Amino acid sequence: MLSRTADNLYWLSRYVERADFVARILDAAHRLAALPSSYGGGETNEWESALASAGDPALFKPHYSVVNADTVCDFLAFSPHNPSSIRSCIEAARESARSVRTALTTEMWDAINGAWLELRGYAGRDLNRDEFGRFLDWVKTVSLTYDGSAFRTMLRNDAFWFTRLGTAIERADNTARILDVKYQILLPHDEKIGGSLDYFQWTTILREVSALTAYHWVYRESVKPLLVADLLILNKQMPRSFANCYGVIVEYLDLIADAYGRRGPSQRLAGNMLAKLESDDIDRIFAAGLHEYVESFIAQNNGVGEAIAKQYLVG
């Protein structure tokens, strides 16, 4: 496969996964903002949290004077100045799909092109809260439709492997950012860990990653920060966990290496990441510092992405 084709397939999947992530972040922020102020004993900072999770504050500041629901929603959903906005992601995904149209199945192209066409209908519209909620649900449906069409219709060859790599690298990064922002930013400094607001926020984090039901199936007890982190970091059965994502990354990098007859830095780095996750213990992670652990993971995950790009995507 030409490196340019692999590059477009890889980034097509990353953009679709990123749009889904931003929609989930905005949905969670709306849930948290709907809490009465007395619930947490004071004002929370869910919109700063959403911006830190899914956007770049440095890109936000030149275009908006205040951080609130209207400005953050506009920046993360529709702003052309934000390369990670839902609009930018869907447009970039469609451009990548158009570049490799013959490598996609009809169903995959229809999912992306249809999303791009429907997105144009939202241009310039002033959405109320309910309409914006339906828009976020639609974005998540687009991601599910694309993902499902890839699983159900693609040949299991290098085209499929690169699409899955893109999804897994992006998903691992997104889960890490959700965890880090919750732990560092979301809870007000005067609110106690383990309090009612803290409990609701961790529950919302689980909802963001479609894991609330899975959490109760696995642990069969009330929501606890350590167990949430265990599910999202180390549990291989959880599709958005670090461990599951790296199981996928290692599997498809190995298939690519076997098909192309050569292994390289990406296989070595990804294998080391998976081995570390398999040997890690959540109590040790918390004792050493969750924030430090997640920051290190994000940096190493970026390193794996860069290794994949140098090895396969830059021709």
C-alpha cells in the first residue's frame, strides 16, 4: 500500500474518533452544568474542563473573551479556527475519505460523505439546548455508523489494519485526557474528594466513555475513583481502556509487520507499552500519582503515533 493511502486511512479514523470524543465531552459538560449550585457546595468549572480536554486554550483566547457554555460549545463544535472542532474533524475526515475513495467500501464512504453533507445544514444555525443535544447525539451516531461499516464491510487487509490503528491511537489519547482533566481540573479546590459532586463527576466520566453499565458489571459496587481508573487504564475488556487500545495497536502493527516483512520502532514501542500496562497495578499507580502516570502515557502514546507515521505514513 502507498504511504499516502495508509496515511489517509489512518487519519480518517482518527478524525472520526476525535469528533465522537468532542461530542462526548460537550455532552458531559452540559450534564455537569445542569447541577444546582448547592449540589457541590459551590461553583464548578465544567466549561474550563471541556476546553482543556478537547480544545486548545491558546487557540480559543484570540476569538472569545470569556469561557462559558456558549463560547466553548461554539469553539468545540463549529469553529473553523479549531482544528479539533467537530466541524473541522468531519471536514478533514471527508477530505481524507475522498482522497482514498477507492480504498473504502460504499458503506464507509456513505457514512462520511453523508455526515459532511448533513453538517452543512447546521452552518449558521443558532441551536437551543435541546437541538444542540440532538446534534451531539447525531455526531456519536456518525462515529458508530462509520465504525460499524468498517467492521462489517472491509477486507481484513492492510487498509483495515491502518483504520483500526488510527482509531486505537486516538481513543487511547482521548481516554487519557478525560481521566487527567477530571483528576486535575474538574473538582473545585474547596470540594472534598469522595463528596457528592466528586461522585457525580466520576459517574459522568463513565457515561462519557459508555462505561457506566460495564463498571457495575465488573465491580458490582458504587462508583469509586480508584476502580474507575482501573477500568479505564488496566481492564482489557473495556474497549476504551489503555490496555484494550494497546492490545489492538500491537495486534495490527504485528499483522502489518508480517505482511510487509519487516519490524521497526513502532512495534517495539507499542509492545513495551502493552507489557507495562499488563504489569501495572492500580494501587501503585495511585500511590505514585495518577496525574503523572497519565501525563507519561499521553507522551508515550504520542511517541507511538510518531513512530507509526515515520515508519509507514511518511513517504
